[in-house]
Amino acid sequence: MAKPLFFYGTLRHIPLLEIVLGQTFDPQQAQDAQLGGYSCHAVENAPFPMLVAQADQMAQGVVVSGLTPSCINRLNFYEGGFDYDLVDVALEDGTAAQVYLCDPQRWQADGAWDFTVWQAQWGAMSCYAAREVMGHYGTLTRDEVAAIFPQIRARAWANVLGSQHRAGQDVFAGSVEVAEHRRAYTGYFALDEVDLQIEQFDGSMSPLLARSYFIGGDAALVLPYDPVRDRVMLVEQFRMGPFGRDDPELWQLEPIAGRIDPGETAEQTALREAHEEAGLTLDHLEVVAKGYPSPGDSTGYYNIFVGLTDLPDEAAGIGGLDSEAENIRSRLISFDDFLAMAERQALANTPTALLAYWLAHHRSRLRSA
């Protein structure tokens, strides 16, 4: 019979545990417990904890008994993706148990970990991420899942942001019945296929429809604008979309942009990306638009800003993160030239054209301020 398992971290969250186990969990299987000789710490820059060996400390958690070999295999797959493996321990009351531990050098501890705070901040995202992770159980190895986990977590954060979104369009709120939902591809991006019926405006249900959608995550886009010098900054870089479309212009002009990382707001992402891509510090953000660039086939959601800043001649140059293989050239363009490019359809990136016309409308206000 398998030893009981001691959970000190995220798997104390019952909705997450049920996703990983693939079945309903009976709370009576869990009892409060303590593990001596360890303290529970947050992991630096990650939404999960680790145990740190400390002789005079006590880690709080629950001990779970009665887990089947199938449940243990699923738990090993999930925890192994974070480099946690089962280790035999003796709990404070003498119970022989097992706990998931990582190599002490694998992660960097970062202060005490609070389960209640974690539930409020990361519980929903962790459940979304776990659904995708466990969807690969039996098809990918835990190391293969670990390699794409940053993308999995970013998609999960986009789900959290999407579930909180209400644009207030006063539109039809019909029902949707899903017959089958499957992941067709996963990697840096993902593609889902779904068979579903949707309620029609007359109240009837549509025939069964086969649809698919691209999952790219939420993004923040920001156009730096200097109201004193009356000029903007655009960035130029190679883009896969034009490459796949056989466009002869593979390098594109666009605003500074980046994916919203887990835990970030769109505003925080805009400020961070301006610094990473162009070395800029933005003084103020003006909201331009928020919405789906292509809602018929993509979950992508754009948060578009104008960022007020100082743009001297030396602000232009080459930037980007080596860790993300970015090679980005920033270019300074006068407002008049920028608007003229939009007027003659020389801006092939539609958010950039939107920014040109928004700035034309608000330029006087920004300059007078």
C-alpha cells in the first residue's frame, strides 16, 4: 500500500488537486499535519513554494492517504515538470509519509510562503495551467511539458484576464454547447479545435459546427510619443506573419509590444517592454484601445497605449533581449511623417495605423499639457 503524501504547497488547493488527479477528491482523505526540520518558502519569480531544510522549523500542510497508483503517476507527472520528486519523510506525529522535494539548488527561496495569499493571487491561473499540463499526460514527457511551461503559464494568465473582462457592448448572451474540445497543437503558441453548437438570435441552436482558434495570449502595445519634439518612436524587426504570407517586406514597423506576463497588468507590461526594447522610461500612459484584433480566429487581446516620454536623437538604436533572440531597431519619426504614412497606407500593422489617427485626434491636448 502506498504511503500517504504530505502536501505543503499549491496542491492543498482542492480545485487544483482535483485537476491533477483527474477525479473528485474527498476532503476526508486529508488531515492537517506538520513536517519538522523544514520551512516553506516562496520560489523567486515563480508562483509556487519550496521546502528549505531548517532544523528548528516546522512546515504546515496536509497528509493525504488512500491515493491510487494511477493518482500517484499523475502527481509524479505534474510535480516532475517543476523538478520535484517524492522523498520519504517522517511527519511530526511519527507517520511515515512521502513529500515532493526539489534539489536545494534548483530554485531560489524568496521569503516565507503564504497559502491564503497564493490562493487569491495565483489559484485561478494555476488551475488553468494545470488543465493544459494534464492534457499532455500520456502524450508528452514531463521534461517536454517543462520546456513549454512558460508559454502554458502565459496562456493561463490570459484566461484569468479574459474571465475578468467585460467590455459593456450590450450584446446577445446566448448559450454555447460544446460536444468536443481538443488541443491540436501546442508549443510557443497553441491551437485548439472544438465541435460546438451556439444559440442563434431566434432562440434555436445551430447545427454542430467544427471550429478552431489560435491561442497567442494577451499583449500590451505602446507608441512612445514626445509631445515637445512632436515625434514618435516605432520599432523595426523581422516578423513571422509576413514570412508565412510571402510578403517581400519581412521586417515590419510597429509599436513596442510584448506579451503580458503572469501577474502583470497591461500597464506594467507596456512600461517593461519600452525599457527592454528601446531603453525608454515612459512618463505617462494614455489608453488608446483594448480589444481583440481578430476575434473570429484568435484569443489574442490587445491593450494599446501611447506613452509620453523624451525622445532625443540618441534614443534611436538597436535593442531587445538576447535571451529572447530579439534584434530590434528603433526609429524616430516626426508626427507629420507618421500621419502621412498612415494616409498613404504605408503602415502595414493595423494597430500602428490606429495609433496614428488616435494621436492626430489627441495631439493638441497632449502637446498643451
